[in-house]
Amino acid sequence: MSVETSKPVPRAGILDIAAYVPGKEHAPGVARVYKLSSNETPLGASPKAIAAYRAAADNLERYPDGQAVELREAIASVHGLNPANILCGNGSDELLGLLCHVYLAPGDEAIITEHGFLVYKIQIMGAGATVVTVKEKEATVDVDAIIAAVTEKTKMVFIANPGNPTGTYVPVSEIRRLHAALPKNVVLVLDAAYAEYVRRNDYESGIEIVSSNPNVVMTRTFSKVYGLAALRVGWMYAPADIVDALNRVRGPFNMNMAAISAGAAAIRDQSFMQEAVAFNQMWIDKLTGAFEAIGLKVTPSVTNFVLIHFPDVDGKRADEADEFLTSRGYILRAVKGYGFKNSLRMSVGPEEANRGVIEALGEFMTRQNPGQNK
């Protein structure tokens, strides 16, 4: 006999999920605020993408193309892919959720790494499956640790490559070694949200391994280097069987018209994208050198952000640095939820913001009175 309750009750496990908390945006009482907490590009979107977005306003009475053909064909053209193997979504977050919804069930296990994107855990638990978290080695995914965690219950493995908030990456040889060790029924998910920024000869975003295997998918986003975070544009390259399965359950119009048009225009404007990458690389090098020069440790990054580690000393810890920077209008990302209790993540921002943070942290590290923030 069922027990009557006084209100609707979520199924078991849902209320155990910790909701995702975005980076803060505001600094009360500060006139000029620089948001450096969400890895947004300081160059904004391509002018061609903005023009496409505005043109979409002429047809707001119409439903968008449910197959996102224009966007899929643009992605396929730039990357040399078959459009049939591309699925677009309301940000890559939606696609990660669909993968869990379709391929995980109660009793299944999915492997993540200790500093991986928090959405993986949320979506795994949302599907009723069990999260298995493995340690990383020096803030980098440890392939051997993942292989050792695989059991007969394992159905999915998530790897952010490059990682967030670490900024580190796994060479393609290690990705291939991991895949070779996985059972054929396990889906390997390669989240390459920051792939465009990587300039390393031994890195591969996942396109080649997806093309030659039935159990690997790669997810990408337009929220970072392409500057379309507000429109929520993501895509996945996957085997035909996986695309077919996800298409059966996704919303029929899961992407809006403006996002489709702007995304297609953005990815075709590769010269603008390369400008953003060049600006980013210049400042990653400058920020890393400047922070290390004032006594801070920085995890080497191939992305558009740096992970800054603070001394475990009164007056010099990350919480105090965060308060100090916020009081001056520089908002960085606290990363305790990712396992870094004494660190802050800083996105590369406009030049004045980058120089401002360098100056402010220099003052913070040399101040004599830790109680004086202003």
C-alpha cells in the first residue's frame, strides 16, 4: 500500500544533488566591475554573428528549424565533418544531460575526475546513476586511476579536456590508451569546451577518435572563444547510433532561431576567432609570469583562464584575496566546490582588467596589515 504524502515528492536522490552555483557577478558599492569569473571572451562575439542575431528578429513569429541544419552544416564545413553526426543543443550542458538521460539508469556507474565540471555529477545523479570520482594527478586527469575504477556497472566516463578549473590537458595518446581499456558498452565523453585555445602538438579535441569508434562522443561550445554565452549554443560530434538515440528524446525545437543563425555566422568567421585566441595566449603568458613573480603558484594553463594558488598563511589566503579583489571591482571565481580550497580562477579579461588584477594582487601579497582591505 502506498503512503499518502501532503505534497509532491521528487524521486529518490534528486534532493541529494547540490545545485550548480555560477560565478558571482556583482561587487556592491564598486563603480566599475570586471567580471572575470565565467571564462567569457573579452573580445565579444564576431560582428558577423551579431548581424545574424539581429536579422533573426525579422522572423520571431516562426518556429526555428528543429534540425538546426544551418548550424550543423556550418560546423561540418569548418571541421570537415558529416553533418549527420552532429547534434546541436541549448549549450553543451543540454547535450551532457541528454547523454545521461539516455545511457544511464539506476544501478549504473559513471566515472568523473575530482576536479571535473560540476554539471557531470549533477546530470549523473539526475539520471539515478552512481557517481564514481577518481583522483587527479597534479591537477591533471589520471588515466590509470580511471581505468582502475571501471567495473561491470560502469556505463560512462566523463573527461573535460582541457580541464576546468585546472586549465590542464591530456595528450591524445593517453586518451587513446584510456579508450582501449574501456569495455565496448561504455560511452567515453570528451568535453572539449576549450579546445580552440589549445596550442599543443600532442592535443586532439576528439574528432579523430570519435570518427573511428562507436562509443566515443565529443562535446563543444560556442560560449567561450566564439562569445555566444548568452545564446546557449553547444554541439556534439558522435556516432550515428548515439545521435539517433538522443534525437528521440531531445526537445523538438531545443535551439532558438537567433542562436542557430548567430552560431553559424560565428564559426564561419575563423579570422575573428583566431584574433581571440592570439589575444588570449598573450595574456595567459603575461598573467602567469606576473603572478609567479609576486610569489603565487599558477597551474600551467592551455585555456582562457588561470588557476591561482595562494599561500596557507593568515592574510594571504584565497578567501582574503577574493575579498580584497572584489572591493576593487575584480571578480574572480572561488573554486572550493571543485576541490581547490585555497585557490581562485581568473578568466583572461580586457587589458585594463588584467593589468588591474596584477597590480591589485601585487598590493595584496605585500600589504603589511591583513585587516586593511581598502
